[in-house]
Amino acid sequence: MDRRSFLRNTALGGSAAAATSLAAPAYAAGKVKLTMVTSWGRGLAGVFDAAQHAADSINAMSDGSLTVDIKAAGELVGAFEVFDAVTAGQADMYHAADYYFTGQNPGYQYFTAAPFGMTPQELVNWYYHGEGHALHDELGEIFGIKPFLAGNTGPQAGGWFKKEINGPEDFNGLKFRMPGMGGEALGKLGASVQNLPGAEVYQALASGAIDGTEWIGPWADEKAGFQEITKFYYTAGFHEPGAGLTLATSREVFEGLSPAHQKIIEVAAGETHQWSLSQFMNNNGAALNRLQAGGVKVLEFNDSVWDAFGKAAKETLDGHMGDEMFAKIRGSVEKSMKESSSWITKSAGAYRAQRDRIMG
């Protein structure tokens, strides 16, 4: 699909033409102000922090010559509308989890996280020293955007439930919030899967509109308050083992910027990725301890559940192989993941097991 065809089929396409005709001279000289729309409610722990950090870094590094005006979900467009807003010229850039946009192309799943996919270290190995960044850019070019990784939540928890999960059959009929192909896989186990913006999840769980939810991990989940509603928490999930976040700029806007401003955006995104990952990982341990002290029952799925996850995940991923870009990206991811994992398991994995055994 070329960008012009896409814009003609987008509700915002009419405004895009006007924005495009004005963009080049507006960004060619003087101070530049970009509008960033996000998929995050203002102040949403970790994810809005990453968007804000990227914006602040751009502002600081440019010494005021390039500034970002950040809009939380709902302030300009809805949480899941940020991609269309940028491709159509209603906003200059977005910060989001790209798996929200698998309706545009299923390949976007891999730039957040795929079921049974990459850990954060494996993701950056592929992205910065394999084919990841080039494939992200190739996919973005179809839609007229210039994307960069700009955040990572680390391994995400299996989620919050109003009852214990003792076998795969317990998902049958369960109303559960999970985006992307992880949610698609749960649907194969009989779950009624919903994709809700983060700011709406607490109320849906409290009202009974959903029976359970995944969000991120102990720190962000504690901040969201899910422990006030239910006490069953599964700490390891199959769906997002290292969820990347994306900062994407309109390609026309990006190409109209000076080389220095382009580099500032790229560097701010990369630095935000590391800052964001360490923020989540630094806070999760203490948050989990607080949750347990408050009566949360911390659990792990048994092997029968993991096996069911694996079967459903493989069927889900295989079901998208008819898309050329998805197949290309999946092949690249799985090749890189095997290469990275072989050393990580033998080195860091073996070391950590021995460290924890000896040092307690």
C-alpha cells in the first residue's frame, strides 16, 4: 500500500493534503514546534513517563530550537487513533505501543512484543545490530512515518484475575483485557478478549465489564490500583516478554527537519528506551513486595496452561504468514532470537542461576 492510497482511505485524509502542502516551508526555517500525541493517559506510570522523557530530551538537546508539545490520550485524539493522526497530518509524532496498529499491518506486533518472543536484550540486539531498525523503517515508509524504539516495559506480568487459573479450561468464557496477538491467542482458548486503553482498564475491572486484565508489571500495576479489586496476580506472562514502545514522526515532517534536529529525535528515542526499561525494572521488585504485603496472592501458571499458551500462540502467528511484511519480519526476529538466546542462556542465564543458589 502506498501512502497516498492510505491517506485517501483514511478519515483524516482530507486534512493530510493541506498539512502536507504547508509542512515543508513551515519546518524549513526558524524554531520548530512538533505536536506529539500519545496512547497514554496523562501521568500513566512508566508509559506516559517515557513519552514525556523523550519530549523533554528533545527540548533540552535542541536548546529550544526544536520543541515538543505532548498530548495525552484523549486531549487531541484517542489512545488508538494516534497512528492515523500522524499519517494524516493531524499531529507530527506519536508515542505508543506499535502492536496497537496491527490492523494497519500485522508486522507491527514485533516492534512491541510477540507471544513467546524477544526479551528486552534480545529486542535491542536485533533492533540496533540486526535487521530490526531497518525493517521498522521499511514498514513505516509504507505509511509515511519515521519510527524509533523509545521505551521498554521489560517482561510483562501474566495479569490480574478474579479467580485462580488451574488449567486452560479456566479461560473459556473469561472476559479479559489483552491487546495484540497475545489477546488473539487467548481467544483461541475461549476467552472473550477486549482491547481497552490503559486509562479505562481499572474501571472496567472494578465494574465487572472484564474478569481480568494484564497491564504491565508490579510497579505500573500497583500505580493503576488493580490490587484494590482482586488479589490473584500471575507474575509471568507469555504475551509480552519485553515490550518496546515507539516514537514515530511523520516522514514528511522528519525529512523537512535539519540533520541536527533529525539526530536529536533519534538520540532522544534511543536514550529513552534505556531510561524507560531501567525505570520499570528498578521499581518492580519493591512494588511486588508491597503487593504481597497487602495481601496479593502471587502465582505462576502451571505447565498445562503454558503449553496451551504455546499452542495458541503458534497458531496465531502462523495465521498471519500470508502477509509478506509479517513473514519477513517474523523470520528475521526468530533467526536473531535464536542466535542471541544461545549465548545469553549459557552465560548470563547460567551465572544468575548459580548466583541466586550460592548468594541466596
